[in-house]
Amino acid sequence: MNTANKLTILRIIIVPFFMFFLMLDPSRPAYVITALVLFSAASLTDTLDGYIARHCNMITNFGKFMDPLADKMLTTAAFLGLMSFGRASAWAVMLILTREFIVAGIRLVAAGSGKVIAASVWGKMKTVFQMVAIIAAIIMLLPICPQETAELITNILVWLSAAVTVISGADYVIKNADLLKGAN
């Protein structure tokens, strides 16, 4: 197991701890800050493992498969937590999750054909938009501005990340349409 893959596994391990602190009591700044630090650290492992894999020639099929899965686990936990606080629209979260299920399905079809599909530029942009929106949304849980303003900013960011997510999903489906045509 190489360093890049270990960082991916670390990101997966961080997810339940992040979720625990996010959901513990959002009115207590210490818990929110702990959740923010855990989410930010996990997000950094995503950037770092990709950098290490590409620059140290450590790209593996495990990494191509598990890295996007780790991202989905982390962002899904965050969006569900935000939704439970009324800080993310259920419709936006549903669009995001639908894209993730469609892409996961295509990846399964590809794997059945012996292919592993790496993330595209749109997929990477989607991840960046989601992670930035989530970090800002977690910060907005802190008492730094009026609640109405925090909710508005958070919802705008979540919807913006949902839009990029839908675009990246459409790009993914179009680029991999041949896999769907050949699937029985």
C-alpha cells in the first residue's frame, strides 16, 4: 500500500469522526470547529494523495476507485448533516446524490468490463466546489453573522456546488455513453 492510498484510507477513517462532531451540537462552537478541522484535514488529504500519486508515479487502480469513493463519503456526510440543520436544500442534496449514484453505476459497469475510469476535470472541479461550499457552510454554523445571512450564504453555495455537480455528471455520462450502450 503506497502513501497516496494510505491518505485515501485516512480520509475514509476521518468521516465518522467528522460526522460525530458535526452532529453533536451545532450550537457549541468547539464541536463545530472540531468538525471544521476534521473536514478540512480530510479535504487536504484528497489534494495531497492526488498530488503524490501523480508526481511520484503511484497511480493505482485502488486509488482510482477508492479516491472518488472517499470523497463521496466525506461530502455526503457533510451535506446530510447540513440538511439536518436546515442549512442545505433537500433538493440540492438530492441532485448531488443522484449524480453520485449515476457515476457509481457507470463505474460498476466499467469495472465489469475491466476498465477503471479516473476522475475528469469536471469531476475534480465538482469536488473542489463541494468542499469549499461545505467548509464555508460549517463556518456559517458559528455565530459570526445573523442566522438568516448564514443560511442564505450556505444555501447559495450548496446550490452552486449542486449545479457544478450536475454539469460534471452530464459530462461523465456523455463521455462514458459507450459503456452504457454495451451494457447488458
